[in-house]
Amino acid sequence: MSFPLVKSLVTLAATATLTIQPALAADKVKIGFVSTLSGPSAALGVDIRDAFMLAVKLNGGKLGGLPADVSISDDQFKPDVGKQLFERYVKRDKVDFLTGVVFSNIMLAGLPEAVDNKTIYLSPNAAPSPIAGAQCTPYFFAVSWPNDAYHEAAGQYATNLKVKSAYLLAPNYQAGKDSLAGFKRFFKGNVSGEVYTKLGQLDYSAELAEIRAAKPEVVYTFLPGGMGINFIKQFMAAGLNKDIRLIQPGFGSDQDVIRAVGNDMLGIFDTAHWGLDLPNEANKKFVAEFEKEYKRLPTIYAAQGYDTALLIDAAVRAANGKIEDKEALIKTLKTVKFNSVRGDFRFNTNQYPIQNYYLREIQKDSQGRLVNRIVGQPVLANHGDAYVKDCPMK
Amino acid sequence: MLEQALNGLQFGLMLFLLASGLTLVFGIMDMINLAHGALYMVGAFLAAWLVQLTQSFLLGVLLSVGLTAVVGMLLEATLLRTLYARDHLSQVLATFALILIINESVRMIWGSDLALSAPQALSGPVQLLPGLLYPSYRLVIIAVGLAIALLLFVLVTKTRMGAWVRAGASNREMAMAMGINIKVLFTGVFGIGAALCAVAGAMLGPLFAVQVGMGENILILAFVVIVIGGIGSVWGAFVGAILVGFVDTMGRTLLPHLFREIFSPQFASAAGPAVASILVYLLMAVVLFVRPQGLFSGRS
């Protein structure tokens, strides 16, 4: 018997097994990536996308040993468009993983499409409270942080400072309400104003006049993307920064905002689960490679996008590429270890993370650039969320 | 309170720039031009691009105003002119198509957004009264808005062209019969409308964001203004715009307070912002109920 014949027999046998075994290893990982890539808040989606693709690239185009087939679409900051894209990826393209969305309202519009069709959604940002509690689902993983968490840490920080009065401002949607609820949960002082504006509002003149009249010690805002950039610029232009301290959630004074606003940002404090200078090897590599590839410093959004790709990589590898078996894959995702750029973290029973939250201050680095630096010990250590008790998952 | 009044005035004046062009086109040519907001966007993009190119805010804005006027007149002469004889539905369809075409063209030329900042000298606050700081850039907007409003009044009420415009708005056939060159007048009015759009777009760019689709949101408010003010009346557009500016600004801050006094805190925090965002439409509904032709109708 010559070798070619043996070879073809083996191939034949292999083909036969392929048709018999249902839980076969896939030949690639299909990922649907939906994010906000245009408009004033595009920078956030762009950072998640760029970091996600950087992780894929550093992995040689593979995730978990399988070629990564990532399809990217723009939700245009519109929930209806996001929902359509989810539907397309789930029903037509039959992707293995969905990810990418920045905004909670868009993610919540699309998520039922994924859950109803048993497709796993790995959230690189939006992690709203309803999905953490009563409406939790095995098909949703928050790779980022619960919507309230940054704000809880900020509330705790304000309490540590013995701040007496705080004025709160957020857009009128799910994440806005989650955020201010989070701040108030840990803030012991007096809330002198709590204002909800239209989502996407860009002119804050009326709210700034209110703040001037209310004379709070601290202003805390949850205004992601272009909204926050406009608010901070107008806050400075109105001269309010002379008497009132601005405290921000980490993404509210991150590199994208610093780029847009400039030197006025120096000395602002914020809270986050990640920082450029977190001293772990994975983070050092991430920051260096991101800057090399894109000629800018990564934001929190970028860190979250990168971690999401790392999680997929680790889970697919641990499952030996058998990603068709969803139940087994979900179990793997829950427990698999990977070198997250934030350091150690684990998933709670509701598949939201338990992790540290740090205080950061905007300082000048050795090259004279404005960057966020982590200050002192974590404000909240090994912190979960307040909703897990309502989630029936074990 | 004074600060809120200034904010309302500033927003109202910018709305007036948009609404005055819209009301003239609607009143004189009996043409519904949904693409008016697209010209506002084109003006803002041109300004952002030219400010970057010339490194001068003033020069960039002036050039963008001129260029947008040219774009507006070209549109009128080539395309919109053929729509005057058609019914309103055809005009709405055609100009809606124009919005989509202009939006995508702008996206192809400049991308989906451009950065435009207020000049450095105007980035800080000025002290108006003891204890009242106000952003200097917003004061400049108020000054520019008032100056243009004044200019427009002189133009409409004191000049021959203004007389033609008023004649056209009040009775088009009669104006034509009296020998007014309607074609040139229409193109001219359209050019002025486009230029006013560009002023608003360029001035508001640093406060909002220069992005594709920015025109649609503000166009709706501009239509509310001309419905309130009365179609075809520049004075009506002015009053309507200031009214809408004030109601929007005041509503956003006073209404939640008012609700908190009357209702439970939970209901107030949910309903306050919701009602504030529809307040201008409530105002429009009331005006339509009491005076269906608007506060100052330009038509006889």
C-alpha cells in the first residue's frame, strides 16, 4: 500500500467522523460587531473596535486558535438601526458571538434578538441594571463593569472627601438613571440637584445656569461621548470651574475628552476600573501596542474592547474550538482565566464582573501629555453590583 | 434668571436665522423646502473646513456664508425652480430626497463630522454683573444674531427688494402682474436664506457639533417657529423664534422645579424632563388652536 492511499483513506475516515459527530470543532469564529462609529460619540465605538481588532491582529488574525471572521457595522447612535444589525448578524450570518455596542439603549434594543436565538452577546461597555437583576440571561456577559459601578465609586470618593453638596446631571435614559442611582447609593452628603437631560443634548447653557444658582460643592455628570465633551467645554467657558469641583466617571475625562478639551482638564478626578498605568504585564503590552498601532493613547473603551477579544480567545481555546455547543461555551466563558488588562476579575452569578475600582487624576506625564494616573488604593475593592440578588441564575 | 434669559435669547436668535429663510421661501414661493436644514449643515461643514484651512475663525465663517449662498442659489436655479408649480407633496418628496443626497455627499467629502471650536480669545467667561459670569462666545452669538435681525428688518421694510419680497409674500400673482421679476427675486431670496443658514450653522457649530444630520433636528424647530409666527412673515419668525428659544430654555429648568412642588418626587423626575422636551410643541398646538394662521400672518 502506498502512502498517498493511506492518506486518502485517513481523510475519508475523517470526513466520515465529521458527518457523524455533531459537536465538531468549527473552522472559524464568526463575530458580529455593532457599535456607534459615526456622529459626536463615534470616538467611543472607534476605540472599542480598534482595540478589539488590535487583539485579533496581535493573535495573528485568530481567536482561540481559529481564524477570526469579524464583521463590523455602525449603529449610527440609533436603537432601531442597532436592532436591525443584531437581527442580521443573528439570523442571516449566524454569528458565534455578538459584541461592540457602546450605548445601553441601543444594546437593550438589540439584545432580545440575540437571546431569543441563543446567540452570546459579550458586552464591551453597556451593562445596564435590568440585565444584572431580574432580567439576567446566560447569553449576556458584561466584560466591562456594571452601569452603576463607576458612579458608586465616585459617590464613595465624594463621601471620603466629606463633600456636603453635589449636583448631578445625566441623560434621560436607562444608563443615566443607573449612574445617578449608583452615585447616590454611596454618597452620604446632600444632593442639591438631580437633572435629566435629553439623550444626545449638546447645548447645556440652561443646566449650567441652574448649577451656578445652586452653588454646589461638587458637580458630578454622566455624559458619555460628545455630550460630555460639550458639557465640560461649556462648563469651563462659563467659568464654573473656578468655584465648583467637577468629578467625573472614568470615561467622562478619558483620553478622547482630554484631546477635545485640552489643558483645562488638568487636576480633574475620576473613577475607573482600569488605567493606563495599571502595573500588570498584559496592560503594559496593550498600552504600548495600541499607541504604536494607532498613534494615540487608549481609553477605557479601548481597554474593554481589547479584553472582550481576549475573553473570546481564552474561551474558544479552552473549548477546543467546539463553539457550537452553546451551553458548554457559556460555562467556559464564566470561569475561563485570561490576562485581563485590568488585572484580576471574575464573573458573578449574573455574569457581571466583580473587580476593583480606582481613583484617577489627570496629570502631566514625562512627555508633557495629559494622562489619567491612578491615585492610592482602590476606592472600592472586589466590588460587584446591587442587583445580583434579583437574578435567578446560579 | 438673567443668565437663563440670555440663553433663551441666544438660542432664539439662531433659530430666527434659520426660520426667516424658511418662512420667506414658504411664504413667497409657496414652497416647502425640507432641505433648508441641509443648507445649515453645509454652512457648518464649510465653516469648520475653511476655519481650519485659513486658521482664522472670522475669515472661515465669512467665506462659508458666501459659499453656502452660492450653493443655495445654484440649487434654486437648477432644481427647486422646477418644483414651484407642483403640489406640496411633490415638493416634500423632492426636498426630502435632497436631504439624503446632501447628507451623503457631505459624508463623502468631509466624513461624518468635523471639529469646529470657538476662537481661543472667546473661550472664557466675561463678568456681566457682580456674580454673573457669562460665556463670551455666547454673547458674540447674541450680538451677531441681533445685528443680522436688524439688517434683515431694514432690508425687508426699507428697500425696494424688501418691498418686492413683501408683495410676493402677500399676493404672488399680483406681484407678478405688477412686473416684478419673480425669477431673479426668488433666486435672490433663496441665496439670502442659505446665507442665514450658514451663519447659524457656523455660529452654533462650536456649541453643538458639526455632524451629518445636524440639520434635521433643528429644522423641525424652525418649522415650529414659522407655524407659530405665521408663514411668510419675517417679524412673525422673529417673535416665534424668541418665544421658542425662551420656552425651550426656561422649560428645561423651571418645569422640573414646578413639578417637584406639585407632584411626588418620583413622578416629577420622570415627567419633568419628558414634558419639558415637548413644551415647544404644546406651545405650537395652543397657537394653532387660538390663531390657526399664526401670530403674524404674512399673507393677505
